[in-house]
Amino acid sequence: MNKKELRLKYKDLREKLTAEEVEEGSIAIGNQLINLPIWKYSYYHLFLSIAEKKEVDTQMILHILQGKDKHVVVSKADFETGNLQNFLLTDATVIRTNTWGIPEPVDGIEIPAEKMEVVFVPLLAFDTHGNRIGYGKGFYDRFLSQCKTDVVKVGLSLFEAEKQILDVNALDVPLDFCVTPEKIYDFKNL
């Protein structure tokens, strides 16, 4: 399937999920993450979930990161430039939901993209080759291309992989791992 078809398919599949299914799947993903070889780093970029879009709830991941004393970075989307502005999440960080329903920091200590070591990547769908599709605005592809080349990219999905996304292009940044409630996909060791 192509990106357009997959976006429609997965938006529909997500819509049909119950709150309990999202919660159970998110907890299972958090439990799976413990098995990834990513815990030696310091700077972790974490997306804040859009509950209305039934995204993976990242609260458990946030608790894991805080429990391991990691630096957690969250972003604010600039819809005019298509870029993400990244801020260190602290006890003083004020989070507000923007007009698109995205929870994001108001301001704070800005952290450059090059500082990220692990990025948890939101997605609608992914394939067995590590390609992902989001909502189509390219925010994460632009952001990931600004990170160091060895940044670890971890997708989070409530659904399993598609066989192939047909219309992948050169600007699409592939994942290193994708974690679902059922399994961990490792694209680094294909």
C-alpha cells in the first residue's frame, strides 16, 4: 500500500480502538522497551501523546526515563517552518495543548537536535524494512535529519508492521527499532 492508503487504514483502525485497548497496548509497549539496548544514553526525545488520536500513551515511558534519571526532551511544533523546537522537560515545564490538539511545552531550556541520543518516534504505520509514516507534515523526518547520524530512532506502534510502504522517498528517515505490544522489530540487524 502507499502512504495515503495506509494513513486512511490506520486512522480508521485507531478510531476503532477503545480507551482500554490503547492503555493496555501502551503498557505492553512500555514493558517491551525495557528489553531494548538503549538505556546507556543521557538525552531522550519523547513525544507527548495526542489522546484524541489514540496514539501510544507515553506516560509509562516518561516514568521509566525519570526513574533512570535520564534527560527527557519534548518538542513544540512550528507549523509555519515545519520544524520542532525541543525543550528539556523539568518540574517547571508548563505543558499546554495547542490548536491541533498536541500537548507541548510553552517554553523552557532549549536543547539542540544534535544532543539527542534516542528519539521515540510517533507514527501511524511502519513496514518490515523500518520505514514509517506519520501524519504527512514531515516534522519528524526534518527533525531526525538534524540529529546526529547515530541517533537511535525507536518507533512506537499499537499495530504490527505492514509488509512494505510502496512510496518511500529519500527524505524519509527509517527507524532503528519499532516496539509494538507483541514484539520488538530490530531494523539495525536485518
